[in-house]
Amino acid sequence: MGLLDITGIGSVLDFGSKIIDRVWPDPTQAAAAKLELFKAQQAGEFKEMDQAFEIAKAQIGVNQTEAGNNSTFVAGWRPFIGWVCGFALAYQYLLRPLVSWGVLAAGHQLPSMPGLDDNLWQLMMGMLGMGGLRSYEKIKGVASK
């Protein structure tokens, strides 16, 4: 398995190549069979990438439809989640430590302020990652201007 192969597909390809070497002792026939195996593997990978791209395009269509809706409950939930996430990050990493430090610096005791767990980062990265799909569309040449 190669260094860059995190999918395990390379190990399947290696295994298939070993079987081909045993079944076809003639190097020319073995090379032709390995080429066909490699083509099949590549076609499968490209098919999976294309399917993922089609799903992303469909999701973008849903997002555009939601964003154009007149109802705040339909069009506003994504911005709401973004603002809540932003305020929560500001609380966790700015307000909470600065208030705790300020109160201690003033010579007072403060009970421990509640904190947030790292799931907030997962939410933020997921939301920001959706913007990366637009870049993928532009690279594929299917993005509308």
C-alpha cells in the first residue's frame, strides 16, 4: 500500500496484480490484464467522485431555494446557526477567558464559568466547508458566474 493510499484501493490493486502474475505467466498478457484492472479501478474512483459532485450540486440547489424563500424560518436558519456559532466561539475563546482574568486581576473570586466543548468547531468547520464546494464547482468548470 502506497503512502498516499488511505482508501485501501491501492492494496486491492496490488493484490489483483499478484493474482494476475500467477494466472498469466506471460509478461505481455499480465501487463495487459493489469492495465485493464487499473482502468477499472480508475473508472470506479472517477464514478464515486462524480456521484459526490452531483450530490453537492443538488445540495447547492436546495440551499439556493431555501435562501430565496420569503419565510425567515426557511431562509434564515443557516445565518442563524452561523451567528450562534460565532457568538459561541467569541464567548468560549474571548469573553470567558477575559472575564475570568479581569475578575481575578481585580482580586475577586469567580465561580468557574461554563464552557463549551469542541463540537462547536465541528459545526463551524462543516458550515465553512460547504463554501469549499463552490471552489470545487469552479475547478470543474460548472459554476455559474
